Amino acid sequence: MTSKKSEQQSPNTKIQPVSMTVNAKDHLELGGCDLVELADKYGTPLWLMDESSIRLAIEHFKIGLEDYPDSLVLYAGKAFLCLSMCHLLKKMGLGLDVVSEGELFTASQAEFPAERIYMHGNNKSAEELTRGLQLGDVRIVIDNVAELNLVAEIASKLKRKANVLFRLIPGIEPDTHQHIKTGQYESKFGIPLEELPSVIQAAQKFKNEINILGLHAHIGSQAQEIEPYLEYVDILATVSAELKAKTGLVLSELDVGGGLGITYNDKDNPPSIVDWTKAIAEQVLKAFNNKNLKLPRLLIEPGRAIVGTAGVTLYRASAPKVLPNGKIYLPVDGGMADNPRPITYQAEYTAAVANRVQGSASNQPMTIVGKYCESGDIIIEEAKLQADAGDLIAVFGTGAYNFSMSSNYNRSPKPACLLLNEGKAEIIIERETLPDLIQHDRVPPRLLE
């Protein structure tokens, strides 16, 4: 039976959030809230998150997995994490992938169930591993032999048994930016395939400290194709069969990572959430059944595909600058400090004028630039809109990695973030103030003399 939710357009294939409309004032409206009113009340730059887009994306992942016997969606916290996000994920029954002690601490403060937390990272510290094991039955994804030994040592001291998965390098590369590929042979993440059996055998010697659950792999993010994922599912099944033959180990969990892309502009064409998830689930069923293996619990780790499209950033424009060659720069009051992705990955976005939607499109493009002291602080090259001083510029697809990667570059306070839903705008991250910027500064007394 096809659910009504599965019939809705997949959030990751839309440029704008699912609740975005244009109201009678010709203003953009999100989650039932007028963006002009939000900018006037909360200031700009301003991060906005559409709760209905997040919830719909999660439901689509669940629909894609509904025919698989045992599965869990793990949200990749690095995309966007705060206390409110943890509570929303908890309410919707998701697990959580964390990659730092800070993300783990955030989850613990939200009382996120420990058994649904998976700890990732290629260089976990003893402190964060200890914190994780003290929380309870967290899962630790082992990246290398040294980490295996460290986990065993800490588990022994705490008199706990660590539940672990092993991250392997599948040797698969998706068609994405070089800096966000993680499955190629030269990746800094994971254990080479040929070394995995010996690592597993070493882990089996820690009978009182290590409980081996399964395998993990991740090949990158912002992927536009399904085929590389199906290819490495086959690799994971083959590796599982070989491990069973060599070590007698039967794996109970299989984490295939995440990486599904979203639509930032008209050039992007990612598969829908349901299609991508269902294809992976069907491939796991096929591959493991063909090798007469027990079906593992299937874990997937979407981050961007859950929150990316939900996010909109609001900026206030200043007067355009027209150069002699005809190029037009539109300066706004934010930029690379609240969105470093364009300068880091050459990421491309789509924008609109939020305070007067009709008639703001233009065939003469403007380049939207930030206020920071870098020539590369360009938000969108040749945005097809016409705007002037005082206009509000809405940049779509900013829900993933903008807040996570933001900085105080040029000593700039970070924006506020609002969660929008059914006409309510609620602050989930307070705007930083100027005093916040110096709260950790210290001056040696000799400089005050």
C-alpha cells in the first residue's frame, strides 16, 4: 500500500522547503511565518529551519525501509545538531551518528537513548570514548587497530563491554567533490579491505571488552546516483561472507552510511529519498540472501537529506555595486562566516527576494557577495534576480553544514536559528552578541600596566 506521505514530492528533490509559499503581501512564507516579519523581529542574517520538511524527509526514509525486516535511520549529527534537533529525532524514533565529544555531549544533555548513539571519527580521544562508554550501550565505530586497542583498554578499566562496528574502506567513489569523498582507497577513514580479517581476529581476543556487532562503510556525500551504493552493498556482503568463513563471525548490524544529495539548483538531480533507501534495502536483502547469510539490522545515516532542504538563510542586501564591465555585485550582511561551503567546496545555491517575490527575477544576473574580508566570499555567482538596498535575500538549501561549519571570522557574532512550524517561530539557537565574542578572552596583567 502506498502511503500519502510517499506520494508527496521528496524533500531532497525540491529547491525550496515543502512548506514555502508566497502570501498575499508578495512575501515568502515558511512554516506559516512571514519571512519579512521574522527579519524585522529577529534581525539578519537569520537561519530558518522548516520542521515540516525535516519530518517529511524522516518519514520518507522510514517508508523506504518499511519492507526490510529490521532497520534504523541514524541521523548524521554533523549536518546540523543542537538540543532541539536531538529532541525532535528522539521523538521520531531515530538513532544518532556523532563524530565528536561535543556532539556526544549535546546528545547526552538531550537525554538521547545511548543504545541509539553511534560514535564515529578517525581519531577519537580517550576522553570522548570514556564519555561514550559511561553513557551506556553506545555503539563505537572502530576506525583502526590503535583505536581498537584503546577502546578495549578503556572498557576494561570501566568494567564494561564495548559494542563496536568496524569501518572499512570499500574503494568506491561517488560523483561528488573531492573533499567530501570518503570511500576511496586513499581515504583517511576506515580499515583497508585486505586488513579487515586480521583486525577482526585481534578484536575477538578481547572477549570481555569487545562485542563485535557489524560493519560500517560510507563513500561520501551530496551523491546524485544510486549505483555506487548498490556496488558497495555487494562488497559488504562479500566481506561479511569471508569474515564468517575465516573467523566464524556472524554480523548482526550493517551500517551503509549516508550521503544522499539534495537539490541546491536546477543542475542537481538526486534520486528521491524513498527510491534511494528502497534500492539499498532491496540490494542488502538480495546480496545477503544470495550468500546464505543471516540478514543484519540495516542502518543508514542521512544528514543533509534530512535537514538540507529544510534550511533557509535570510540576509539584508545593501546597494548593488556595478563595475565598468557590467558585472553587478549585491552585498549582503552575512557570508562565509555563516556559510563557508561556497568558498570551501564551490557549493552552488539558489536565492529569491523574500520581500517582493513577483517580478524580482532577472535575466541580468547579480553576484551575491558576503561582507567578509576575502575575495572568495561569494554566496552565489550570477544569481538570476533583481534586488536593491534593503531587500531581503532568501538563500535556499542551507539547513546542512551552514550552522555546523560557521565561524566568528572577522570577529562576527553567529546568527540566530529559528524552528518554524504551523505559524510558530521558536528560537532554537540564540543569536550571539558582541560580549559573547570576548567572553573567553584573557589579558595577561603585564599588558594592563
